[in-house]
Amino acid sequence: MQPMIRTFVLTDLKCLMCGATAGSIERERGSSTPCVAVERAGSVRSIVAWETSGLRCQRCGGSVYVDQVEIVDRRTEPLEWEDEGPRRGRPPKWLVEQRRRKRDREPSSER
């Protein structure tokens, strides 16, 4: 299977009044949806892009601005446990169960 590469635009939000980092915004580049992910104080939520003008600093309530913009490529490779050769030791229980279910689904003529 081919790895999937997705490009994201990441921005930092800074406060105009106190200079504190107020959070960050993340959006997939080329996405047709107007939603962005906003991370503030460790929690992530999704909002519509035009609602970002209403964001305020959680520390002092001041306006925020975009300080730094980064374009990041994220590579995701699908994991295929069955493609790997045998490994040492006892296989995990979930893998034994998965193999058992797969074996039970196969036609009985092959056994």
C-alpha cells in the first residue's frame, strides 16, 4: 500500500496586548471545507474559518494575530501486520483472534 502524504498549514496565534501565545490553528491545504482546528490550552476544537476573527486571548482578553505560518507535510503509512514475517515470542491476543476469525471465514475446502 502506498503512503498517504497530506499537507497542512499551521499558524501560531499571539496576543496583541500581552504577547502571550494564545493557541494555534491547523488546516489541511487544499481542503474544500471551511473548517479549521483551533488548539487552545491543550484542547482542540473545530470551528468555521470566518469565526477565527472572534478569537481572544484567554489570559487578558486581547485580540490575537497570526504570528508564524508553517507548511507541514505529514506522511501516514498504512500498517499491514500480515505482510510482516513471523516474529519471536507469543503473538498478541488480538492478533491470534484476528487470525482465527480470518481462518474461520475461509471455505472449508482449503483445509
